[in-house]
Amino acid sequence: LLEAISVGLPVVVSDVPSNLEWIQDGYNGRVYQRRNHSELSAAVIDLLSSPDKMKEMGNINIEIAKEKICINKNFNQLLATYERLLR
């Protein structure tokens, strides 16, 4: 997910809470209810049929990535977690 938004792709994600931290339905991607295949296909078709919407969502995602993704901060948090687990 983070790789996709950082390169400016609109995304279609399930309503898993961790996805909802990054994606707002209709704003920077589409969200579908887990295990609802018809909702998933409708979300994909909606995006694919709207190139302007896809571009706009992709641009929003690049800005979100610039704001929220920090390799140094995230790596240090991950490293601290590993060190804590190893103790």
C-alpha cells in the first residue's frame, strides 16, 4: 500500500483498519467491504472508468506520502521493536 501511494497510484483496499489509516474512500482511493467481491469489482471499474479521478487521487497520495512516510522515523521505530522483542 505504501509503495503504491508513494508513487502516485490510486488504490482499492479492503476496510481493514490499517488500510483506513491511509485511504479515505473517494478521496485518495476506494474502500470496499471485506469479502464483498461485487463491491471490489465495482470500485475497480469505477476507478478505471475515471482517468481524471485516478490522476487526482494519485496526486493526493503523493502528497500524503510526503507528509506521513519518513524512512528514518519508521526504520528507527521498527528497529526499536525488533530490539525489544529480542530481549
